[in-house]
Amino acid sequence: MTQPRYTPLVASLPASVPFVGPETQERARGRAFVARLGANENGFGPSPRAIATMQAAAAECWMYGDPENHDLRAALAAHHGTRMHNIVVGEGIDGLLGNLVRMLIGPGDSVVTSDGAYPTFNFHVAGFGGVLHKVPYAGEHEDPWALIAAAAGTGAKLLYIANPDNPMGSHHAGQRIAQMVEAMPQGCLLALDEAYIDLAPPGTAAHIDPDDPRVIRLRTFSKGYGMAGARVGYAIGAPALIAAFDKIRNHFGMGRISQAGALAALADQDWLAHVQAQVAASREVLAHVARANGLLPLPSATNFVTIDCGGDGAHARRILAALTEADIFVRMPFVAPHDRCIRVSCGPEPDMAAFAAALPHALAAAAG
């Protein structure tokens, strides 16, 4: 019988998914979660104006979205004080990272990242045959200077760092990231993932010339703007790099409804400020719950709190399993020593209350 003739690279790769979605877990468990606190979604929701705009745009979904994303790019350029040819829009940061890796990385090309950082990036690199070089964190932070040294030592074409960081919730001051850009080795591009930047303290966003060819900044409407399901991301970079996306991107990848919603969300900065306040309050609740149960909440610049459970990865996994059994969806870092932690997304008060009620029983089950 005839079989598909996969490339040797694809044939050699395992079929795997970086994150098992809550829906998959619910189907396996036969019941729904009470609190959905594992995917760092914005449980406070998108701007009501964005919702109304998307509802109205649904009547026009018989049409493709604008393949140039013109209006959204123009609005983003105005918002960031740059020009349209510095902006590319794509299907979330994940989609943009996939295109970026495809543009730069071929079989055997070196790429540098942190061991335990956002794993989807690693899957893109593996999918195009790149060779990953991983650098340990310095405590709870990604280590800019160790990453720079690794990029120089391996001749890397691409270096990835997230600021703020997932899964630890830590962040570097924008000045340090700007210094990192200045230290980039010749021929290496910095992929700066700023998914959580809208929720970070003032001074976290680096001052970087959008035309600087050494860096591309990746941002999203999934976190602060509460539109994870719409899949809208964008990147800010030098014109030649941004233009190169047009060679390979899915030109009709952005749906009309998502484009309209992102435009309305961007225009409603008052709602973003409201969400920022809600997230800050929720972080304090999660920190209080952790301390009340003898655990250590790590400082967070994101819409989640990473909680040190005081043991090893096996202990944290038992806590995670017990929370899942109690219908609370959370996640945890994958790599030691950070896998001693669990990671809990911020959310509305009922979700916080459900987590607070379940955690003592989960700790007891894990200890027993």
C-alpha cells in the first residue's frame, strides 16, 4: 500500500504536543474543570468594545480577511510610534515564531535558548532541523549574558529570550535587554518574546529602535487584551526582516473577525488599564493563598504566579495531579529545578476561591 513519503527530518521526529489542552484533559476525565488556571489566558476577558465589534464582523465572515492586515498594522504602527513596514501580523506569537524559524534556520543551524523556557519555540527549531543549545537559568531568571556567550560560541543564527519570562514570571529591566541587543554577536538575531509586556512593571519594555536589524520583538493580543482564542500576534522589526515574512507567511491566515477585534481592543486602552489592575489584585490573592499554605510565591511580572512548592519535581507533580482531580486546571514548569513549582494563572474571584479551597487538600494528598 502506498504511504506518504515524508522528508527524512519529519520521519525522524516524534509526534508530540508541547501543551496538553484543558479540553483534552476534560475529555479524558469525563468532566469539566471548575477553574481554568493553567494556560495563562486572561479570564477577565477582552474589551466589551472588541466583543461587540467581533459580533458585528461575524456577519462579514463570508469574506476573507485583508491579506495585508493594513488597518491593524497602521493602528499598531501609530500605537508604537513607528511605521507600517516595521510591523507584521500573524496567527499569534507561535505562528510568527514558526515563520521566523523557517526563514532563518535550516538543518544543522545553531539556535540558543534557555533550558526550560517556552517550549513551542523549540518545537519550531526541531521541525526545521536546527540544533538547540540550551543555557541554564540564573536562579529564576533567564541569563542574558550566558545566552550571548552561547550564541557567540556556537555561531548561532537565532537567540530566543522572553521578557517577562514564562514559566517563572520573572523579568529583566528594559535597560538590560537593550544592553543585550548591543552585545549580540555578528549574524545572530535576537527573538525577543514580549507576550506579557502589557502586564509588566513600568520600565520592563526596552527602548529599541524599530529599524535595528539585530532584534525582532514579538507581541500578542492573547494576554493583556484577553483575545487568546482569536490568535492575533504581531512583530516589530527592521523593514527588510519584516518584508521577508511576506515570502512565506500565510497571507490569509488572519480571519476578518480577529482583525476587527484586535483593532477595537487596541483602541480601548481604558479596558487594558482595567485588566492590568485586576491582574495585579489577582496576583496578590494567589500570593496570599500560597503563603497561607506554607508555599513561596515567586515575584511575577505576568498574569500568573509561579509557586515554589518546597520539594522536587515529583512532589510538585503530585500536587498538580491532586488539583486536577479537584477540577482545578493548572500547569508547572517542565525542567528541573523549576519543576519544583506549579504555575497558576490569575483570574476572577470565583476561580481564585476554587483554587484556595482545593490547594490544602491537594497538599495533603501529595504529602500522604
